[in-house]
Amino acid sequence: MNDMRLDHLAPGAEAIVLAIDGEGPSVRRLMDLGFVPGTPVRFIRSAPLGDPLELVVRGMHLSLRRSEAARVHVEPV
Amino acid sequence: MSNLSERLRPRRSALSVVSGPARPAARPRIVAILGNPNSGKSTLFNRLTGLRAKVGNYAGVTVEKKVGRCTLPSGERVETLDLPGTYSLHPGSPDERIVRDVLFGLSDDTPSPDLVVFVVDATQLDRQLFLALQLISVGRPVVLALNMIDAARAEGIVINEEALEHRLGVPVVSISASKGIGIGNLRRMMERDVAPSTRSFRQRPAAVQRVLDSLSARLPRRELLTDSGRADLAAAILLDDGEDDAIARFVPPDVQDDLRILRRRLDQTWPEWRTDDATAIYDAIEDIMRVAVTRGGEGRNERSRARIDRVLTHRIFGPLIFILLMGAIFQSVFEWAAPAMDLIDSTVSLFGGWVGAHLPAGPVRSLVVDGIIAGVGATLIFVPQIAVLFFFLSVMEGSGYMARAAFIMDRVMGRVGLSGRAFIPLLSSFACAIPGIMATRTIDNRRDRIATIMIAPFMSCSARLPVYAVLIGAFIPRHRIGFLTLPGITLFSMYFLGIVAAIAVAGVLKRTALRGGRPLYVMELPPYRMPVWRSVLLTVRERSWLFLQKAGTVILAVSVILWFLASYPGAGQKGHDLQQRIVAAEQSGNPAQASELRNELAGLNLRDSFAGYGGRALEPLIKPLGFDWRIGIALITSFAAREVMVSTMATVFNLGEDDDGLLSLRDKLRLATDESGERAYTALTAISLMVFFVLACQCMSTVAVVRRETNSWRWPLLMMVSMNLLAWIASFAVFQGGRFLGMG
């Protein structure tokens, strides 16, 4: 399995969510917002200063800080 | 588009409609409007309630509560509640916590709604159904409003309403809140007694369900909840992070103690119990979407949004456009508001003069003109800036640009521990901290928001400018240094000092009073849309009105108190003698002398007032900063507004408040002497005083608005104490340090 972190995707690349590191409210929050294992995510771009990132999950564009995106394991497609 | 409304004609809902439990007849039904942020929820609320919404706070928190009245076709009037935009019933913010508490019936001041109109953006149905399914599972009666149906159709999204109704078990109605399509259908739907859905979207593992059932059996009964709602409440209690008062009050003490044991048992038997729900609900959504929705490839919106974003969030153009736009807004708050502010200013003083001419001289006239009318003027004067700023803010919010601005600025503001959304409130605080502090409402994290409120008054506002101008004009020589002049550098330093202080204080606050785990930062970047102008104007009106209502009363009261302090007890016999000399001078046809004597009387009265005594009482405290009792008086009166410092000093020195008076104020300040005949003020005093003005919290309007925005006295009091302490220490360091170096 090709395990990678969400913040390492190339702009425009798509991947499937595998798991989220950490525990408690912030994992549940990310899952509530759609980062459920098996869901496709697309990396759109990073902000002009490199952080945060713009991602699309289930048709919703989200901005997530790099440090938080690094907790999401993905498999590129 | 023309036949769209026809296609949206009323359709009989396939669902049975039963009457719910009887309500006390006295209370009107409560209908809550709920949805994700950016679902068009507030536009719908405005549509349904018209112009008359009441805005307050939920008890004990800073979350804003909006209630309006909506008249249904039958003539029934229902109370309509605009719940905060929410992504999930597992709360990620104080706003979402309120929503959860209200829906479960845990809120003290807000009864659970009799019906929830759940608003979704039909182009984002997939994601937004998440909260809908959570809500339906709780067992409240729900009507699903598919908003922006016109945009969805244009994008080739076809939603089968019957299938959706069947799957969800709730009535569905297609609307466009901004265009007013389908609102009649929705109103008719709101009239009915809708039964709670009986559908269930997820099966909890038996081990989890057993724990939830045993917990819910020990909780106080909630009539309005279904069985699944009770289990959801038990789950919500177990999942709560302990920051919640409403839950703590609701759960009996003996059960409270067992919560930790129950959590541990779940962690052992079913480790995924905390996140199970999300997986199950999204599985259910995928199933529903397959049956009820067909979409025709990537929509137009997605392509045009990508085109716009390529420019607005571009590595170079993005920040450039942002800076230009901010410059334009900043300039407008300054410039567009100026004529209106001047108009208010001159109208208020004309009115004061007119009233003064019709009242007999004496304490009543003085109270009405210098206390009350001046106080009303001091409040009204802020409205133009508030209106202009909120116009831009709601256009930026409504168009979707606000989220991009935060996206661009997050990295910069993150360095000082703030969110990208703090930038705009802080920038507008350079014009005035009042609208700036009110603009912090766009920051969803409570700690970030309070930190931003606490540092906003450090930005040098336009009321400080006259003070800087007089002091720099009087004491800072016009030396050239390269292409700069010393006065210019001094002025810049004052602005810069405020920014440095703000960064430092933000850093301290985030490590002390506002410490806490760095919250998960997730922000939606909504699609670009045309702002709904009606909503923009409503926002402008609402914010201006709220300010007048809530902060205005405090400002008025304080300005009457300040008037009293500056007018009593007054100069007594000496004043009486002067008064007679004024009359004599007027009668002998010598108006110049009369006006000079009048200035002298005003100065005498102020010096012999409570504020005058206060200034002298302050002197030992401010002497080490280089200030004498005359500056002490001005520090007291400038609590009304910082620029009052200038006119107070003019009065203290027996000068009129006209332009001549202000010009000669510079000379007076330069030449003023103390008791021993030495020069009272030097360039060093001026710098020390300016530093004091940069850092001190001397503005009653700011205090009043912080009280309103934080819904407590704790933060405004902390602000006053800490800013004034900081100002004292800094001015002390400047003055004593300068003296040590042989300046002054």
C-alpha cells in the first residue's frame, strides 16, 4: 500500500483517505467534515505563503493548515 | 428560469402528517432555521421575518441569538429562530454547542423548536446532508429546504424530491431564498404539524447501544425526544469535552461520576465509538445520493470558481489584490464616513445651540446641552464608520471573498497566534476600534476572537490623530532627515508602537488567559456568489442599530457623568464676579473682551471642578511620566473620546475651542510654566504623553462595545487595567529614560 500524508500531495492530485492520526475531538471533527476513510480528496493549491492548503472533499472546498493535513494518511490514485 | 417557479408548484407531500403533542396555547410555535454556514440560511431567515429581527445573546455566552416573527398563510404567527451556521451536532465551536443544546432541549433560555427548517445548498447536498441526518436522528420534526435550487438546476443537478422525502422521512421543498422562489410552499409547509421522521440511518454496535441505553435511562426525561434522540443525547454527553455548562447542569451528579467509567468501557469494547457515527452517516448519504440525485458532470460553477480562484489566490496577484482591496476599504472607512461624521457633528452642535437658546441659563441647560446632547452626538458619530465597514464586510462575506482573504492572511496572522480572519478587524481599528471590535464576529474561534478584541484598541485610531497633531506641532522640531521630517517619523513611530504592543499583548494573552490547545483550523472556501443586497443592507442597519442600542446607552451615561465631573462644583464667588464682568463688557460694546472673559470663566470652572480636583489628585501618580495636573484633567475628560483631550487643554488654558484657539494652544503648551516658573512641558513630555495615548485604554465607547461583544465585564475591565498599566510603565520608561539621557 502506498501510504502518504495529505500535505505531500502535488497540486491537482487526487487521493483516497486511509486514516487520521491523533485522537479525540479533532479527528471526529475532520471526519464530520467528510474526511472519512475511503473518501476521495483533491489537493487544489497552497496559500500564497505556503500555508494553509486548499482541499476538496465531497464537493466542499476546505482550507486546512499543513500541520493538520499531515495527520491525514492518504493513498494517491 | 421563467418556468422554474411553475415547476416548483406545490406538491402534496407523500408523508403522513399527524398532530404532535399539545402545546400550551399561550406560546407561539417556535420554528428554527438551521443549516451549514454558507447554505443561505440567513437569507432565508430575512425572507421569512422581514425587517424585524431581535438580536441578543444566548445566556452567558457571546453567541448571537436572532429571533424574528413570521406570519404564515393561515395568519398564524410563529417565532422564528436563526440558529448559528453549523457543520455537526458534535460541536466544534461555542456556536455549534448552542445549536446542540437547543435541539436537545438543554438550553435554559431557548426552548427546543417545534419545527426545524433545515436549509441545504442544493449544489452541496452531499456534504450538507450530514447535519440533516444527525438532526433527523435526534427526532425533532424537520422540513428540508433545498435552497439555491436554481443554481443546482443550472449546474445540471437533478434532485428527485419524492425519493429524498421517502429516504429521509421528512417533507422536502425546493426554494431559492435569494430570488424568493418557493417561499410560499415553504410557508405552507411550516403551517403543518410535521411528525418526526421514523427513519434510522445507522445501526450502532450492540455493545455501544447498550451503554447508551443504560445512560439515557438515568437521565432526566425529555418529552420531546424520541428513543433514538435519547440515545443520541447520551452519545453527545459521552463525547462532550467537558467545556459545556448546559450538559453539566443537565446530568445528575451521581451520573456525572460514572461518565468516565462508561467512556473507558466503550474504549475497551468498541474503540471506534467516537468516530463511528461519521462513517455510518456518510455511508447512508452515499446511498441516498445514488437514489435521489443525478448530476451532469462537473458544473459550470466549479469551472468559473476555479478561474476566479486562480487569480484571487495566485501566489503574487492574490496578496496584491488583497492589499489593494484592503487599502480601498481602509480609505473608505476614513473618507466615505467623514462627510457623514461632519454632518452629525455640526447638526448635533447646531441642535445643542438651538436647545441652549431656548432654555434658561443654568444647570439644566448645561446638563441638556453639554451632557445629554453631547453624549448622543458622541454615540451617533460612530455610526457612519460602522455602516461603511459593515457594508464592505458583508459584501465580502456574501461574495465568498472573506474566506479567501483569511486563506491568504492566515500564515501571517498565525505567527502571532491569531487567525487569518483577525486581519480585517485590526485594519479597520486604525480608523476606529469600535467597528473593528464589532467586526471580530467573523472569527469563529472564541479565544482568537477575544485576543483580537483585546489588541484592537492598540491600533492608533483616528481620534488619536488630533492629539498627536497638537503635540507634534508644538514640540517636535521640523528637522529633515533625508527625505523624511522628524514630525513625520514621530507620527509613524506612534503607529508602529501600537502594532508592536498589539503583537506582544496577543502573545502574552495566548500564553496565559487565552491559553488552550491550538484549535483545529478548518475553514470552508465557499463558492463565489453575487451578494444578496437586501441582506447586505439589513446587516448594515442591524449593526448600526445594535451599536446605538447597546453601546449607546453606556456612552450616554458615561458622558453625563463626565459632564457632571467637569461642571461641578464650579468656581463659586470668583466665577460670579467674572460673570458680571462679562455682562459689563457686553453692555459696554466690547465683544472681544467679553469672549476672552468667557474663556477665562470656562477655564476657571473646569479647574475648580471635580475633574480639576481629580487632575490634581492624579498628579503624584503621573508626575513621574512628566504630566502635571492640567494634563491630569485632560486624561479624565478624554475618557469621553480621545480627541476631547485637545479641547480640554484649550479650556484649561483659557482658550476658546475655535481654530485660533487651537493654534494658540500649541504656543500655550510650549510656554506653559509650573509653579516655580519653569517650563511645564518639553519635547520629552510630549513624547511621553503620545506614548501614553498609544497604549492607554481611554475610550468609554471601546469599553462599552467590548462589554457588549464579550457579553461580560471581565474582558473590558481586564482591558482597562492592563492597557493603562502598560501605558504608565511605558511612559515612565520614556520620560525617566529620556531624562537620564539628558533630554527634556
